[in-house]
Amino acid sequence: MQNGEISIMEALNQIQSWLNSKELDKAIQGCQEILAIEPDNRRALALLKQAKEAQHEKNILENLSMENLSVEEDKKDKADNKNINDAKKEDCHFYTPPRPNKRKLFLAMLIPAIIVVVLGGLIINSINNIKRNKILTNQKTEETDTTSEKPDTTYLKENDQRVSDLIEMSDVIENYFQENGKYPDLNEVEDLLKEKLGRVPKDPRQGDKDASGDPYGYMYALYYSKKTKKDAYILSALFQDSKGEAHAWAQGASTKNYTDFREIDAPYVIWIGN
């Protein structure tokens, strides 16, 4: 089992927030970093496509805004030049031949250029849509070849519940320590949780096993060091990934110091909510 798998889920939620707030560069970079770790992560792929499309549309709008600004400045310059020429004509009594209308000539050149830019953006967007649809079609074909069932994404909601439950239980245990100078005993912890939370949290897949045969469920491990005369505890759960594997995530003491925190046969480890 590996620690820290939950960071990918938290990163995806952060990327979604960046995308919603139009921080497209951060969203694109975040997706690319996750895909470097999990190239087949569908949520990261989908967020990356959304961010790139939004970035492309933003670039087109910025280009059009710059061109419109340039047109308005040219109009103002021509109007100023016209006023100067009119003033000169009033001072001079000799005849000046009419000049070609440069404004009409400029607009005649500018309008086709704007049309080309807009049409080019629409064409590029259409090509991207075709590519995206092709990728999605290929993915659906691969899924149909491997299984007739839709991918199960309920593990994401279940992981969210596990994070919430572990944080709530850890807060109760830490408060107990502040009031009593020790952590609750193995036979006290469930009664304490029921008293403070009104329930004993239970893992969404309590009793089931992951693809490697490791059991799902919340575990409470309590340690006492004779050397330091201090208690230590670890609350843990298994978090699922998109491949059906599970990875341990814990609250409390460092799992590097207590590697047996999920050894249910050990006398200092119990199930919670079993």
C-alpha cells in the first residue's frame, strides 16, 4: 500500500477551481503534472481539454479587441488630420485638388482581414471539436471492447467521505487528549465518537477488499512509548484509485514510525464501525 494517493484527488478539485475562475495557465499546468503521474486519468484529460479550449477562445477575443482598438485609433488620427487640413484650407485661398479617400481604402482592407481572423478561429475550433470527438469515439470503442459496463466513478465520492470522516474522528480524539492528557483506549473510542458525533463513522465499503486483497474500513491504532512515556495514535482508511487499487491514508502520528498501523491482528489495532 502507498501513502498520499489522496493528493491527486485534491489536485483535481483545485484544478477545477482554477478553471472556474479562468486561471487557465494554472489549470493547464496542473493537468499536465497529474497526467505525468497517471496518463489515463480521465478527469485530468477532460479538464485539460476544457482549459485549452477556453485559452484558445480567450486568445481570439484578445486579438479582436486589439484590432478594434487599432481601428479606433486610426479613425481618431484621420479625424485630427482632416481638421488640420480643413483649417489650412480656410487660411489658403488657392484651390487644392481632392485627394483619394484613404479611410475607405483602409476599411476596405481591414474588414476582410477581420473576417479572415474570425473565420480562422471558427475553423480551428471546428477542427479541435472534430479531434475531440474522434478521441472520445476511440475511447468509447475501447471501453466497448473491454467491458459492456460504464466506468465506476463512485470511488471519488467515497474517497471524499473518507476524508471527512477521518478529519472529524481525529478532531474528537485530539480534543479528548487535551482534556484528559491521553488518547482514548481501544474499548473507549467508539463510545466517544458516538457521544461527540452522534454516530460511529463507517467506511463506505466496510468489509470489502481491494484488488490486492486488502480490507476496506477505518482502523484505530493506539501506541504507548515506554521511552518517552507518551501516547500516539493513527486513524487510517484505504483510498481507491481508478484502477481498483487501494492506498492507505492516515491521521495522527507518522506512519513512518509505526508501519503496522493496519495490522488488525495486532493487540493495539481495532476496527471502527465494524
